[in-house]
Amino acid sequence: MFSWDPSLYSRFERERTQPAVDLVNRISHLRPRSVVDVGCGPGNSTAVLRSAFPDSEILGIDTSSEMIARARARLPDAEFEVMDAWDLPKGFDLIFSNACIQWIDGQERLIPMMLERLNPGGTLAVQVPMNEDEPASVICEEVASLPLWHYPNGKPRRHRTLSPEKYYDILSGCAESFEMWSVTYYHALESHSDVVEWKSGTHLRPYLDALDATEGLRLREEVLRRIEKAYAPASDGKVVMRYGRFFFTASG
């Protein structure tokens, strides 16, 4: 398992948190007594949940101890635990997950399991990135796959978002009711280097973690070179990165 860098991840916190805000707004009518934020990261999505559901008991879980430490410092009135999603106990009115489950193998089994962990009448609310075909994502994979790099155990596994059709098939087989939708965000970043920084905090994380510092720097430089060719600056000099997100809510 690779390590996460909370500071790097949080550099674009406003943009990364907006999908969590939009997902919470979709379920703001709920009155959950118990909430769990699966893959809470540094607590940005948990803070959105705390604001929306001030009277709820909220638990944030993540496999990264670094992320959990940052979340605890940020939200001392919420509970946080280093925990794998597969170890989630039963008894929640709302299971929430913002940009997490794409990192977990076996989503075909994970989603039904999460629904089973809900209390009767509970809700599962999930967002995953869906931008495999965007230039920045394609470039990251192309560069990470070059035979230049010395991965000690072979090229690391990256995250895997399923197709909307596959999520439909999973949900239709285990959910009593569900809704699916997608949103495309347009993030105006200050420079091409910011696009690389963004991707270094997520998409490139497994590759950078596996390489030594020198090779990691070279990989980032090659990504930057290709990003500069792929993205023409806007009239104000900023670089607009298109970013698709896929959402679903479901009840068991």
C-alpha cells in the first residue's frame, strides 16, 4: 500500500471538496443519527457532513494514519479511526464516501456490503472520479508506463473507476432503490505545474511512492512537459482542467 501526503492532497481542498458539498446537498433532507465517512482523508468531507448534520454522531475512517491525524486535528468533535472499508461495522443511517471506493478492489462486493451495514431505511451516498479519458489522466498513465522507471515490485496498481453501466448492474442487484448522475467540473488552476501537483496528490501517488526521489522528479517533469503541450492557457493565463465525477445514492 502506498502512502498519502495530506498537505499535497489538501492544496486543492476547495476543488476536491466541492463534489462532497454537492453530494451532501442531494441528501440534506435526511436526518441520520449515525454517519460514517468512508475514506475521510484529511477531514474535508467530514467537515461538510458535520455542518449538514450537526446533531449526528459522525465517524470518519481511512486506511492512512497520516490522513486520520490531520482529520483529528481539524475536527476534534468527530470520531476518527484508521480502518479499512471492509471492516466497517453495522449500524449506520448514512454511509458517505467521497472519491474513495475507486481505490478499493472488488467494488462489485464492496457496494452490497456497504448497503448491508446500513440500518433499515439508511442511505449510501458515493462519489467517484470518472475522468479516465481526460488528457491529464491519459498523460499520467502513459508516462507512468514508460520503461524508464524502476518499480521494485512492478508497476503499482492505480485506482479503478467502473463504468456507469457496471455501477448500474451492481446497484440493481443489491439496492432497493437508487439514483445515479454525473457532473463535470472545470477547475481553473494557476499553471500547468498545478495540474501536475493535483495529479501527484492522487493519480500519480502510487507511482511516485514506489520510485526513488530522483526518478519521481523525472516522472513529474515528463508529465509536466506533456501537460504543457496538451493544455493551452486560457485568456487570463490559467489552465482549465476538466474533471468528471460520478455520483450515486442508494438504499438497501
